[in-house]
Amino acid sequence: MARKYLIETFGCQMNFHDSERMASLLEQAGYEATDQASDADLVVINTCSVREHAEDKLYTRLGELRELASTAGHDPVVAVAGCVAQQEGEAIFKRSPGVADIVVGTQAIRRLPMLAEQASAHRSQRLLDLNPYEDVTFPLGIMRRSDPVKAYVTIIEGCNEFCSFCVVPYTRGHERMRPKADILGEVREAAAHGHREVQLLGQIVNHYQAPDDAACGFAELLEAIHDVDGIERIRFASPHPRHVAARVLRALRDLPKVCRHLHLPVQSGSTRVLEAMRRRYTRAEYLELVAEVRETVPGVAISTDMIVGFPGETDVDFDDTMTLTGAVRYHSMFSFKYSPRPNTLADKRLADDVPEEEKTRRIVALQALQREIQTAINAGMVGAVEPVLVDAWSRRRDSEVSGRTSTNVVVNLPGRPEWIGQTMPVRIERSGPHSVWGRSTALDSAATGA
């Protein structure tokens, strides 16, 4: 009987893609997937350390697995992978004794099947592998993709920016660019298997420079992927505002497959706080970039990340964040309360001096403003007909499917299973702050015989 594995993923798109890689490696080693820890021979917890609550989730889950072993008598091999694994290392064994068998870092996941084999044979051992195996940073071969429509494709790993709040350079390492030929090979493979959308991943995707083609930067990579037959949409995350070149904006404007959505993480509306964050742009420079983006790419949707309660953030600084949010009018926002991250410059040099109650007050006020903005933007879509790539069943109703516009708005509509993977014209009939609802005009045409 084949051994079974379960991978649980906390964190960003990069983590989910790493989980796809690990699933592929485990299945090549003879494992079968399961969705129940009680049925698994191996449980992998793939972690994120960008926010503190993700670490808390890890240790809560390890406690639940300990309880499973003590009450149900089921004791799978447990592996902790991802950024918390890289960050905490052996400390995970000490904090959760007798639960985790393996801790494997972000650049060592290729070794997971071998480590699982060792742990299964010698349950008393604790196996730690945090070494950077840079020759296998981008393992190729069979990829077990969990989404039938979208394919994640990593183009760059690591980060050299060292923003003072960010742990990524310490958990993912320095920047490493993937060869253009390998990227295009993976995109063609995804298209051949029916994936209609590719999402290019990297800590700073627009810093890409092909190591095998000196003339290929990020804009040129978009052009090359645009030429791949079978791909209908191209998305990417996340760019850095400092590296948004004019040629990238022209690609966003001129290449029909590139979605009209740009994620521009600002982090704060205060120039003083941005300087403390080591973001290397001012409030005024960011607003100038937003104006250039909208002038070059009419109708583009802009989203962002925002941190409140950064060390030293005053009421005036937070007001700057609120007024910038009101001025830009983001289509969506990921907002967080600041929490110190190990090894970062902010953790080493700056006191976490904004009281928790004040952080909460500020995040509530910011999210209320953003909700108001999103509600108004989505309401403006009512009556329009939008091309929607249907990618899943709706989370709301069994009779509905769900998809996204080019501008990344979630659209729910009555539909059929065979629509998943198709692009449908949808007339928007009503809206909310986080999604809209409509009906396919293709059905209207069929009903009238048009």
C-alpha cells in the first residue's frame, strides 16, 4: 500500500507554489495525497514568517498533531518546511519536543523525500537541513499543480532590498534569477496541460534579469511569455515601486494577455516612516509613480500592502497613510499591524513603541476607509460587461462559479462545471466590497438565438 502525505500551507503564493513542488517530489517518490492528518504517513507544514500569526499557527498545529498521536494513536512523520523552518531551525524541535521529526529550509526542499525516508526508518532522530543548495533552487520535472486554471511559475528567488521590517532576505536568501529558457519551458508545459493563466512569482519580480540572455529584463520576459500559445492571461507578484520601469508599463498597456492589475506595495504613506523602513522612495515619488502608471495604462487596477504601527509611527504619520490611501483609491489592500521579525534591522535597532491598542485602532480605521473605497469602485462596475476567466466553483453557492476580471476583481455567476477554464462575457448586476455578481451574456445570446 502506498504511503500517504498531507501538505498544509500557510502564507503567500510562493509558499503555495513550494507546496506544489514538494507534492510533486513526494509523488515521484511513491507517496499518495490525502486531506486528513489521521490518514497520513507524512504531514508537511509549509510555513510563512512574514507575519507573527503565521508562526503562532505553526505551533498551534504542532500541538494538535501531538494530541492526535496521544489520543488516536496515529503518529505520522511531521516535517516543518518554509520560512519559519529556515528562520527558527533547531529551535522548532526544542519548542515542540517530540512532534516535529524534520525541519527543512526554503532552499533544501528537494531533499524532502530522502529526509522523510530517513525519519520513517529512525523515528528517534531529528533531521535538520537548512543548507542552500543553489544548483536545485528551481527544480524542474513533473509539477503537481493544485489549480486547474492557474499555474504559478517562479522567476526569481530571494531579495537584496533588506527593507528594515522584512524577514525575506534572511529566510529566502539573496536574489537568484531563473534562466529565461527554463521559465519559458515551464510556461509551455503549463499551457500544454490546459492552464490558461500563469502567475509569475518572485520577491521582486520586476527586478528580473535573465542570466542566459543579457537583453531580457522583466518587460522582455513578459513579451516572450505573451507569445506562448494557449496562455490567455499573465499576472505577476510582487513588483517593487523602485523598479517599475517605463518599458514594464508599456508592456502592461500593449500586451493584451498581461492583466491590467499592478500590485504596488507602499507600506506607509509617511515619508519619515518610509525612510525608517528603508523603502528608498518618498511619499511624493510614490504618488508620481501612481500618476505615471494611470496615465500610461488607462483603467489599470492598483493594489497595495500597508503596515500600521511601525516603530515611531505618530498620529501625523498615520494620517499620511490615510490621506495617501484616499488619494490613490486602491482597488484592494493587504493591511497588517507591525510585528517585529527576527534578524531584521527594525527588530535590532528600533523599539516596538506603538501600543497594541493604538495599532488596532489604526488598522480598523484604515480597513474601514479601504472598504469604503472598494465598495465604490465595485459599484461602478454594475452594468458593464467584463471578460471573466472562470477558475473555480463559487464559495457562496453550489450553483455558481467564480472567476476574475483582468483587473483582478472576483466575479460570481450562475454557471456550469465545464465553464471552468473558459473566458466568459459577464454583465455585472450587483456588487459588494470584495466581489461582484453577474450573469454570462453568452447565455442571453443563446436564449434569444443570437
